[in-house]
Amino acid sequence: MNRILQIGSILLLAGAGATYGSDSQAKEAPPPKAAPAKPGRGGVPKQPIPKGAARLVNPANVAARLFRMSPEERERAIASLPREQQRDRARKLLEWFDSLPKAQQDMQLRRMDRFAQLPPEKRAEVMGFMVEVNNFPRPRANAVRQALYRLQQMNDEERERTMARPAFQARFSPEELRVIRGLADAWMGPVQ
């Protein structure tokens, strides 16, 4: 029965996962590496971002739900997807996930777990934020993704201090700051 529910939820979300920005994520090149920070500037500490680590994965995407499955379970679930395009995208996302270091994989899994704990209206809000990021011009979308990646590396107190710094806020438009705050709260803050 549990297996039927898993496959059913994968099929149900196949259309929704494909609609929310997975096309642009699959085609997107990894963001450029950040330059070293100048000491005392008050922005997000600059450190090299592992290739592809700052990618925003739609937590409702069908393939994201396969991250924890064994290779055999993944292949059965992918084979049950109705369209070849969905199967290809799922395989590419799983290939990307499997190429990440263990710490980055754990981070992606924590995001999914936090997303699953959110009430439905908050989940819809998070999906809207992800669509907004995908609609930003590429350089701005990359800057937002990189900021979110760096914020994930911090504890709650460091993250709040960083986002409150004028130097951090000056780097982003009000819309970008709203999206960063919304995604940071949803993925990293306390569940409400």
C-alpha cells in the first residue's frame, strides 16, 4: 500500500513538478564562482561554492522526491512517469544530486523535509518564490541563489545578522530581498 501511495504521489506531482521552473533549472549553467570578500565589508562571507551547489531544486519536483530511493526504486518510479521529457528531466536531476558531495546532498534533503513540514499555504508561497527567482534576469537569479547557499551554511543567529547588515541589503533589490527572506525562512527557519 505504501509503495502504491509513493508511485501515485509521484505521478500526481509529475505535472506540477514540471510546471514550476524545472525546465530552467535543468538548462541553467552553474553560477560563476564568487570573488574573495573584502574584510570588514559586512556582506555574506565569500567562499567558493561547489559546482551546482547553489542550484534551487523545486521540492515538489518529482525527481526531488526520488533522492532517498535506491537506484532500483528510482528507475521503477521514473519508468512510471507518463512522458519521456519528464523521465529525462528526472534522470538529469538525479544525476546532478548524486554528483554532489554528501554534505550538499544532506542540505537538499533537509530542504525537502522542511518543505514537507510546511502548511499548504506556506508551500504555495515557497513555490511562488522559486518561480520568481527563475524569472529574475540570470545574473540576479545567480546572485540570489549564491546568497541562499551561503546563508544555509550559517546558524540561525549568523544568518539573521547577515541579512540585517546594510551591505547585504544593498546588494539586492527589495523584491530579491523579499524572496531571499521567504526562502531562507521556509528552508532554514523554524517551522510555524
